[in-house]
Amino acid sequence: MPAALSISGLTKTYASGLQALKGIDLQIQQGEIFALLGPNGAGKTTLINIVCGLVTPSSGLILAADHDILRDYRAARTLIGLVPQELATDMFETVGATVNYSRQLFGCERNPALIEKLLRDLALWERRRDLIMTLSGGMKRRVMIAKALSHEPQILFLDEPTAGVDVELRREMWSLVRSLRERGVTIILTTHYIEEAEEMADRIGVIHKGALIVVEQKSTLMRKLGRKELTLQLLEPLGAIPDGLRDWPLALSPSGLELQYSFTTADQHTDIAALLKRLDALGIAFKDLNTRQSTLEEIFVGLVREGDRRPA
Amino acid sequence: MSSWHFNRRGVAAIYKFEMARFRRTVLQSIVTPVITTSLYFVVFGSAIGSRITTIGGTSYGAFIVPGLIMLMLLTESLSNASFGIYLPKFTGTIYELLSAPVSSLEIVLGQSGAATTKSLVLGGLILGTASLFVPIRILHPGWMIAFLLLTAASFSLFGFVLGIWARSFEQLQFAPMLVVTPLTFLGGAFYSIDMLPRPWRMVTLFNPIVYLISGFRWSFYGKADVSVALSLACVTAFLAVCLGLIAWIFKTGYRLKN
Ligand SMILES: Nc1ncnc2c1ncn2[C@@H]1O[C@H](COP(=O)(O)OP(=O)(O)OP(=O)(O)O)[C@@H](O)[C@H]1O
Ligand SMILES: [Mg+2]
């Protein structure tokens, strides 16, 4: 089975001379949820817009299920749905009309049943006869999602789908994305909410200054780069870390009441049990302890910093 | 280029979308030109025209009908078509057209087709309004329709080019207001260029709209300022230039894609 999307050697230099993409290579498998992370201006939207035909690439080859997006654009675009980053709707159209329009624009036969289901799924059915200008921002975004899904695409691009969407709606969006995946739809999304990528993605790509600096399975990424932290709340303050604890890289809080031990999840010899035993032997008592795993966000910030240090 | 068939549903969708936009603004787009036409008749036809006897055997009121229709046709085709493509560029909804499996030809067909349709309806309405004021006869109805259609189509295409070129509403207004309207007035909409002194007649012949109006008026009254073949060639050439420009725009993505 060919990859749902295959990008090789993609570069983009805007007319301004700014190089927004510097040689992107990326394969996305069918049915995958791929999250593209990166700070503002990293090139996420540029990448998506090139695949969808809004921006012309400077060089490189892009295949959507084996169809060249430039030479065989009709077949490629038929497979692709796009929800762009910016809200853009026809204010004077009704919700129903605009979604039907999208379906026909993509060359599909009218299908009222399908459109009804789509609008119901997106909680827009009650508003189908309303003008788009009377909807809230979050509803407009859902209209754009309905438009993008109206021609039953195989590959869906969501450029920051949950920007400006409330918590409840965001959860609904996540479940919609999951249900799409169950139907075999490949989803590529960008987001600034790391928890979103953490929650949904199978694989994560981090793009920084136009280059993909990491592409990993989410679990691998978290395992490889994630850190764990053990914090012990001591009963009596310590003046300094005793010599007997030199084997562990510990940090003592200024109050002397908290002992912190951080280690990477990949470390083989993280022996918390031994540490606790040693504390006991040294007569250091603690009243509480907790551990936490670093979030993807911390991993991400670390990666971007590292990327910044590397010469471009 | 592609193995896929012509996206006829896509073209129909674009056409219907544009027609729906016209329907929403039916007041501005139909009532305004009809009232304007009536005003022209009151002022030029009755007030001034009563002092002019005939031009080439045609009463002045009847003489100005083809020119008036052309004036409306040119400005309306231009502004409708340019607005039709400028608006999605301005609001950002153009993303959908660019990401859909429609070819450039199909987009132009849907958009300019709708603008042309509207212009033709408008032309008919003005003709109807005019016939309330003056007796009109049409010697060559087939040619009249041909000129109407060719002019509406080519200026709709020209409007499409203008809408893509424009970066602001001011630029969008620029061509209809500052180029087409003056050229139409100077192009013999309200007079025969035979009435001009000799040097000015020469200058006027560089105005392409002279040929449109002359040919169109010929289809009504059988009298032309310039040869009909020349008129026809002129409209066809203009159509070809616009088509060429549009092909180039889509090939290069000029002001459409980054
Ligand atoms: N039309 C354009 N002309 C010139 N430069 C552009 C254009 N569009 C984007 N850029 C530049 O390209 C770079 C990448 O922009 P892009 O929109 O792809 O970033 P992004 O990762 O989507 O950012 P964000 O998270 O803010 O949406 C930025 O430096 C931006 O300024
Ligand atoms: Mg972006």
C-alpha cells in the first residue's frame, strides 16, 4: 500500500526571499494521525498549503496516494480536505448551502443524507438555514470542517483546528478526529496545544525554521526524551546533600525540605528503590513523595532550544 | 495534464454560487441600471434629444439606445466579474477554489459565465426599458445577440483579470471608473463619430470601444461608423487577449498563489 502522503526534497522560498521550508522529507501512512508541532513561523502552514495547492513549491516531489499533486492535481485534490488556519467563510451564505457547494465543487454528486450526518456530527444541523455571519467563531470553524469533509476526503489537513475553540468543543473535535481515523482517514494536524498532540497523535513531527528536526512515534518520543522527576518532602530540613547520596544526581531545595531526583525515562539504572533504602539507612525521613513525567511540551521546548543552538 | 474528466459539477457549483450572490444584490444590480437608463433617456432623449433631429435617419432617442446598453454592459460585466474573484481573495475563501479539483479554465468558465449571464439579463432589461421611451427596431437580431454575447463575455473575462490584479477596492474601481466609462463616453455612445472634427475623429479610432459601439449600433439600425468586420475583429481580438492573460495568470499563479 502506498503511503497516504509522501513528501521528498520539498523546499519553499517565498518571493520575499525567505526560505520557509528547507528540504522536507516525510512519509505519512494511511490511517495515521500525524501532528506537526513547531513555534510560530516554523513553516507548518506553508507545508500544508503546498500540499493542498495554495502555495507553489520551489522544488521537491509530493505524492498523495501516488498522485503527483502538481501533475495529477485532480486525482490528488479529490483525496484531500483542508481546514485552513484562518477563518474564511462566505458570510452571506447559509450553513447548508456552503457545505453543499463544497461537495459539488469537488465534483461529487449531491448527497443530502451525508451532509445531514456531517452537520449533525458537528452540531450544526440546527443552524443549517442560518447565515454564516450569525454564527460564533467556534461554529464557523466547524462549518469549515464540514466543508472540508463534505467530499469524503481520504486525507484531512487540520491547520490549528482548535485555536479559539472552547474546552468542551475541543474534546468533541478530538473525538471527531478519532472517528474519522476509524474510517481510515489520514489526518495531519498542526497545533500549539501540546496536550492535543499528546492526546491524539500517533506520530509527531517537530518543525523548526523550515526543517523537520524530529519525526517519531509519540510513545518513542516521550520515552526517549521524556524525563521523570521524583520529589521527596523531608520531615527535617537538610543543610546539604549527604555524601552517602553522591551516586544519585540529586537537588536540594533552598529550604532544605525537598529533595529532587530527575532521570530520563530511557535510563536503565534508575534505581529508586535503592535510593529510598539509602535514605532510610542515613536516617533521612520523608513525609511524602511524588513523581511526575515531563510533558511533551517540555520535550518540545527542549528540542527547539537545541535546534536553535545548532547552526542553521 | 490529467486523466480526469471535466469537472462539470464544480463549474455548475461556481456558476450557481455567483448567481446566488447576484440574486442577493438584485436591487443594486438590476434596479440601479434600469433607473440610470431611464434618467439618461429623460436627459439625453427628451430634454436634449428634442433639439437634435436625427442622426443618420434615426431619431436621437433611438440612436443612443445601443450606446447606452454598451455602456451598462461594459461597466457591469467588468465590475461584476472583477468583484466575483476579488471578494474571495479578500475574504480568504479563495483557499477552497485553489484546493479543489477544478482547473483554471473551469473556474473562469463558472465565474465569467455567471457574470456574462447577468450582463445579458441586464442588457435585455435596458432594451426593454428603452423601448418604453422610444420606438426601437433591430435590423440584425442575430448579430445584435452575437455582439452582446461577445462583449459581455470578453469584459467579464477582463473583469476576472482585473479582480486578480487588484490589491485593494480602489484598484478594483479604477478600471471601470477611470478607463471604461470615459472611453465609452468618448467612443460614440451618445453621438456618431462623424460629428467630430477631423483630427478628433482620428484620435477616436484608437479607442477600441468605438468599434464595439459601432458594430452594436449597426445591428440595430444598419449604419456604422467603422466597418462591421473591423468591429467584429476588434471584439474577437479583445476576447483572445483576455483569454491569453487568464491562461498566463493561472500558469504562473500571478497574485493568486505565493
Ligand atoms: N506569503 C508569504 N510571503 C512571504 N513569507 C511568508 C508568506 N507566508 C508565510 N511566510 C513566512 O514563512 C514562514 C513560515 O510561515 P508559516 O505560516 O508556514 O508558519 P507556521 O509554522 O504555520 O506558523 P504559525 O504557528 O504562526 O501558524 C514565516 O517566516 C512567515 O513569515
Ligand atoms: Mg500556521
